[in-house]
Amino acid sequence: MEEKEISQAVISRLPRYLRFLGELQDEGVERVSSQELSDIMRVTASQIRQDLNNFGGFGQQGYGYNVGYLYGEIAKILGLHKEHNLIIVGAGHLGQALVNYMNFERRGFLFRGIFDIDRRIQGTQIRGITVRPMEEMGQFVRENDIDIAVLTIPKSGAAKTAEQLVSYGIKGIWNFAHVDLHVPEDIKVENVHLSDSLMKLSYNLASCDKKNG
Amino acid sequence: MEEKEISQAVISRLPRYLRFLGELQDEGVERVSSQELSDIMRVTASQIRQDLNNFGGFGQQGYGYNVGYLYGEIAKILGLHKEHNLIIVGAGHLGQALVNYMNFERRGFLFRGIFDIDRRIQGTQIRGITVRPMEEMGQFVRENDIDIAVLTIPKSGAAKTAEQLVSYGIKGIWNFAHVDLHVPEDIKVENVHLSDSLMKLSYNLASCDKKNG
């Protein structure tokens, strides 16, 4: 496979391909044409061909795609064939929600540790995982081969915590704190800014009002 | 202001402008040039000018932007000058996390009701809001001028629930269920697919490994 820079827009669509291919697999479908995929995913067939061509194609002209093979290849591209060891920093409601969401584990994202500054909840367990004090984070990350940290702490402490995590050897940060993190280039950050998403919905509602009224 | 279709990419960036302008306001800064904004936001000054020109500009050549004015205008564009009444459907961990996140309220997103199918938690309260049975949802939406529903239920029930919500008169759905909703065109859906976001992080980690190894 040729090495080239894939746009983040294409990458953003891959999990969606995976989801639909998984559903086809569950239904026992073995082959699918780009036109059929296009119909169920509601994107153009040409977009699908273009996206998949970024990774070498996977389809034969006229034969469509082998669902299981394509699923496996996309999973591999997404790095899902390897397990990831995660810690959650911030054991509030959101942190708890993420720990309790079983689908991540099915995909190979394994929550190994939870950390919080609040002494009152340190020592308690969330789905069998003990909440530890922040002071133990460095050692834990190094000893448990942790590659991803999930930041579910308030904005105020996020920058400093991210810096610490990087110094401990974390490679990826899944950031729910409402702040942009500035980390070295080789550290990958994926932001989930919930407020931003809600404001986008608000914009679309407002602009719809304007059109109709 | 000219009416034209603004791209979703531009709209996605507006909440980030708002965040940085809010921080400047808190620091007492009254004027900012596109170059200064560019430095703190780490996007090009030309991008900033282009984005804001979509809405008529707001800046005077050589004088920069008035921070308070620009903040207010972007807030208005995002529909934040009006209050929104929300319900949460699904009182699990994620639903609870959202109800407890005070920042939404500060922005005018007011949680009015919470609904869940689980009889054991119906009648309990989350931050003073009673969890109600699903059967009461239609009446509640109509009587409380609810415009946004937050879907934090499993994939399996999401499509049917979305359909019901639309029939009750909901205008916007903030969808955390891991499924694409098919609703009439005038209903706005904003998806937060957490698994997709985590997979994107996994991709970026995997592609980084490949480059380095």
C-alpha cells in the first residue's frame, strides 16, 4: 500500500464505514457494491470509491466489495487490530459514563486506571476499577503500558495535566476538557467539545427559523 | 446582512471563536486584530477574516475587532441570545453527566425534563429534575415549549424515539446514540458519535507508529 497523507475528513468517515459494514456482516451479507453502500450510507457511490481508493481500493470493478474483508481492512487502518490501554483522568459523571460504556472495550479500548484529585472518591471503584490519586499517575502509566489518556477534568487543570501525561509517555489524548491543548507534534489529540457541538445545533435551528420566518 | 448558505465547516469554527473571544473579554481586552486572534487561536489571519466575512465582517481595516461586539454578534449568529428548552431522553451515566454540566445552562440551554424507560429510576431526581416515564414525553414536550431533545439511549431504541420526538414537535436532536437518524429535512440533528472520535484517535496513533517505525 502506498504511503500518503490521508485527509482528516476521509479518516472521519472511516468509523462510519466500519459501523455500516459491521451491520451488513451481522445481517449475513457477504458482498456489497459501492452503489448499495451508497444507498444505505446516504453518500454518493463515487465518494465511497474515492475514500476507499485512498487505502488501495479493496474492490474489484463489477464485483463490489467483500464485506468481511473490507471490514477487517478498515479496522486495521483504524488501528483496531491492536489493543489500547487507557486511563481516565477525572472520575466525574462523564468519566464514569465513559468507563461504563462497554462498546469501547469490544473495540479493544481497555480502561486500566482512573484518576481523580478528589480524596473522597479515591479508593472507590467504578466497574471494578479503583479511583487513584493523581500522584500515582506517572508510575501507573509507565508500569501499565498506557498509550491513551482520557481527559474528563475541568478546563482549568487540563493544560497542566496534559503536560504531565506527555512527560509520562502518553501518546494520545482524548480531550473532553473545553480547552485547546498544546502538546508536542507527535502526541495525538482528539477533542470532544460538547458545548461546541450543542452551539452548532443551536446555529442550525436559528438559521432554520430565519428561513421560515 | 446578506443571506447565504454558510458551510458547516465555518459554523463548526464559530464556537471556538466565541470561546477565545470570551477569554479575551475576561482578561479585559477590548480590541483584537485578526493577526492577534490568529496567534492565540493558531489559525491563519486570512482564515479568520474569511470566516467572519461570511457574516458581514465586523472589523474595520487597520482597527481590528471590538472584542465585546464580535462576541455578541457571534453569540447571536449561534442563536445563543435566545433560551433553548431541552429534554434528555435516557437517564444513564451520559444523560446524568450532561444534566450536571453547568456550562450548558450558562449558555441558555435549559434542561427541563428527563425521561427514561427504567421504572426503577422514574420519580428520582437529577439536579432537581424528576425522571419521568417515556409515556409522558409527548405531553411534556408540547406543554413546556421544548425545542431540543438530547438522545442518550442505546442504538436500538433511537430511531423510533427520534420519530416520536419529531411527531411531538421537537425541532432539534442532539444525538449521542450510535446510529444515523433519518428525520424530515427541517429537523436538525447534531451527532456526537463518541466511538467514531475514539477510532479517529486510534487511526492517528497507528499512522504515527507506522511513520516512526
